[in-house]
Amino acid sequence: MNNNPNNIPGIGERRPFSLRFFFMRWEWILVVLVIIVIIINSNISPYFFKVTNLFDMTFNFMELGIVVLIMTFVIIIGQIDLSVGSNMALSSVVMGISYQTGLNIWIAMLLGLATGTLGGFFNGIIITRVKIHSIMVTLATYSLFRGIAYVLLEDRVVTGFPPKFLYIGQGYIGNSPVPVELVIFVVLAILFGLILHKSTFGRYMYAIGNNELASRYSGVPVDRITVTIYTGSGFMSALAGVLFTSRISVTRPNIAESFLFEVITIVLLGGVSIYGGEGSIIGVVLSLFLIGMTRRGLTLVNTPSETMSVVIGCILIIAILIPKVLRRIIRE
Amino acid sequence: MENTVIKDQRKSIFKIILGRREIALVVFIAILIVVISLRSPYFFNLNNFRDILLDSSILMIIAIGQMMVMITRGIDLSVASTLAFSGMAVGLIVSHNWGIHPILAILMGMGVGLVLGSFTGFLVSKAKIPPIIATIATMTIYRGATYMISGGAWVDASEMPDSFKHISRGTILGIPNLIFTVIVVSLIFYYFLGHIRTGREIYAFGSNPDAARFVGIGVEKINFIVYMLSGVLCGLAGVLWVSRYASAQSNSASGFELLTVAACVIGGVSMFGGSGSVPGVLLGSLMLGIVTNALNLIRVSPFWKLAIQGLIILIAVVADTIISRRFAKVLPKGGS
């Protein structure tokens, strides 16, 4: 068991580099799985493994990826945000309505982003000030945010956005096959990776996730970090909502309904512990591509979306079970 | 000395009224009824009250299951999908075999619910997956499976025998079947939770899982049983739902899981486990039923429903936390 303290690296101390530990990381399993999916998909369709297809494929899961990045932070500090999909819908609808009333599209976009950020901030404040568990608060706002979107837009849709706005979600960088959305995601992923793995803020997040009470006593500003992350979650959801609207060039209150579930699946499959305090951005990005490509493969063989959700639900369960089983085997 | 005694007595009255969630709820519901009656002339009559009860009966049945799960510090987000799947399964079977006895149809629904609930229970108790994640997964899987078995099609009224549709429309001893079912289910679970050993163990486990383990309560068993029972109740509710609306749809009751959580929170089920009562949950569901009914009568646009629902949960949770914290200050310290 864990009686021997010499095996456990202390705080601030790194585990000595060893090849065995390096290759036992969860990320390698994901790499192998990604390769397997690429091979299977290439066998299903000869067009899969072409540069243009590989780039175009990313259109389908970049918004998902943007929310996944922030959800990683939320889960690492031991919380959860169930309101992300609803927040996306609300921000997108606010943007759509502002544009419809004649505002400049960029101002409308800023209004949308501000709405989402405010929603996230609201979640954070209630969780930290009233001290209610995040499941309850975000379950309430999950229905509240989408509810407000329905109140605002009812069963109408907003469309007819100008081409310069649609460019962010549909366009490519210059003449290259690289989508703008992919670039936005890569920049954000690098930024989030740096924050998580290279900054004090990131170390604080792991500390909170491992032991909130101890972090509080050690002077970690737990509440401030929690509010910051939830505000960030609101902003990132809003950003995803804006990009989604730009990509499908329409907004309505029921967009992104199954989003939450896929985001959580990707984050957990990426090796982030649901109990907090564990996880990496690389794992989550790999997991994003794994799920994205699996979906692409299922689409290639004409799988209906309902069957797809059953498959992804099973993946979610397996993603949590595998580390548990592995840990048990290693211990024995 | 005398002063302190009087003070203590006053505190205890205060404690009785605010401490008993059921009494506070009854008072609140009475106020609600008066206010709504002033706004709408159609509200205050016996027929409307009967409709409110009928409309909230399915919610009441599922909320009792949700309550047991929440007592163990869990949450079951798969209830609506379980309802839809059992309803669809029974709907399909009945549409192909018109001769099936209604009682058998109900039992089949409960059986399907039992299987689905047991799977969720297995994930939570044996595989030790946190309830919120396990039930988000089963919520999606069961909903997807409902589409798969039905091929996305409906089972509509013309495909169901009258005997089946009669399940939710008939009466027993002059009481509509739906309300009768709620009464029976409530009595069973009131007795189960209050007087049966396993029922008491559910509370013990919820208030302090570690202590429960030390006194020898089968923790895994309890954790499994609550999800299984929740599944059975959802199965029952599924049959009632399909019979009442005379149609089985793949998207039946989507979003219903939030309402059950709301009914529980309003009814005084603590989010931190260990507390909650059948009468409280019944009153919580009734309150939601009254609000929904009133919104229709006052002609509030249906698009407001979701937002109001979210707002109610938020207010209930915040008020609940603040009131109980005030209490912790007023009452002498004991426990955490």
C-alpha cells in the first residue's frame, strides 16, 4: 500500500524521470487509440486520409474543444459546470437579437461574449458566496440560461449574418487548407496549457483539486480562483456559441443541446480525474481528436446520431472504468 | 433563569414552523392558492384542483425515487430517459399484442425500469462512478436506445387498446387511478423509509457514509438499491405517462429530470444527503404543479416555462442554504 513515503514525491518536487513512468502515462494510450481510429477510418473511406479532409474534419469539433479546455480547469479544481451548453445558446441568441435590432455585428458579438461571461461570473459568485455545491447551481442555470434564450427568441431563428462574420467560423487562413477555427483553438490550447502547467495559477488549481481545505489554510485564494474559472467558463462557452453561430450561420435557442455530455466525456477520457486535482491539456486535446475522429468514422458508415450518442455514452463509462481497472491490476 | 427558559420555548416554536419543511410548505402553498385565485377566476374550483393533482402525479412518483437517491448524496439524471424507454418498450409491446392485461403492462414497465435502474446502480455502487457522471451517461444511452427501439417513430393512440389507455383514466373507489397509484406508492415508501431496516439504513448512509460502513451497513447494497428503486418507479411512471398522453414518443419527458430535482429541493431534501421525507416531496411536486397550472391560466407564454423552472430551482436552493445556515447559528452547536 502507500505506507512508504519515499515513493511519493513531495510538493515542489518532481518525480525523477524514468522511462517506465513516461510510457505508462494515459496520454500514450490515447495516442495509440487515435492511430487505430485513423487506420480504421482510412480503410472505410479512401478520402479520409487526405490533407484537405483532415483539416475540414476539425470544423466539427472545434467549438467542443474550446469548451473542453475550460471544463478541464473546472473539473481539475473539483467542480463541474453543467450550464455550458445553455450558456452557449444564450450568448448566441443575445448576439443574434442584437444584430437583428440593427447593431454592428462586432458590437453584437461583444454583447454575446459579455452575456456568457456574466452568466459564468454569476455561477461562480453563487457557488462561492452562498456556498452551494456547483452541481445544484449549474443545474439550475442549465435550465435558466436556455430558458432565457427561449424567452428572448421563442421559436424564431436569426439568420442573414454578414460574410465577414461568417468567415471566422467557415473560412480558411489565406489560401491554405487551415481553418480559422482550428487556429483559434490551437492558440487557446497553448495558452491554457501554459496556464495549467507553467503558472502559479495552475499549481493552485491542482492544489485546490487535491485538497480544498488544506489549500485554503495554506493561503491559496480558493474563492477567487473558483470565480475566475467559472467566469472563464462563461466566456469560453460564449466564444464557442459565437463560433458555432458563425459556422452554421443561424442561431436559435435549442443549439448545442447535447454539448455538455460530449464535453464531459472528452475531458474524462482525456485523463482528467472526476475527483479533481489530476489531468493535462495534452491528454484532453488528444481525447478531443479521438472523439472527433470516431464520430467522423461513424458518420462515414451512416450511423444515426442517436446511435452515436449511445456509443459515446458507453465510451464515457469505459473511460472512467479503464483507469480504475488498470490501477487495481498494477497494485496487484 | 426564567428568561432563558422562555427564550428557549420561543426558539422551539420558531424551530417547529421553519424546521418542519412540510408545515412551511403547506403555509406557502396556501398563500400561493390565495394569490393565484385573486389573479384568475378559473383557478379556485374542484375540477381544476383535480387536474393539478392528475398533472403532478407522475412527477410525484418519480420524485420519490429521486429523493431516495438524493438522500444517499447522489443524483439521478437518468429518470426521464428511463421513463421514456420503459414507456416506449411497453407501448411497442402493447401495440403488437392488444390482448395484454393492463396490470401485466404495468408490471412489464416496472420490470424494464428495474433493469435500467439496476444498471445505473451497478455503475454507481460497484464500479464507483460518481452519480452525476454515471447518470449523465445512462441518461444519454437510454434516450438513444429509445430512438433505436422505436426507429424514431411514435406509438400513437390508434395503436393502443382501450384497456391500456384506461389505466390512467379509470377510477378505483371513486379516486382517479393516477391519484390512487400515488397514494399507494407514497404509503409504501413512507413505511419503507420510516419503519423498515433497509429504509432507515438509506438515511444512515446518507448522513454519514463512513459511520454507516463502520456499524456494518452494506453500503454498496444501499447505493445499488436506491437507483434500482428509482428505476422501478420510473418504469411505472413510464407506463402511466404513455397511457395518459396516449402516445409513446422518443423524446417523451425530456427535461423532466430537472423537475424531479426541483420537487425534491423544494420538498426539503438536502443536497448533502441524509434528509428528506415523502410528504415533503409530495408537497414540493404539488407546488410545482400549482405554479405550472397557474402560469397556463394567467396565459404566460409557454416559452417562459424553462426559465421559470430554472429560477425556481435556483431560488429554492439558495433560500434552503441560507435558512439552514441561519438555523445552525440559532441552534446550539451539535455535529457539523
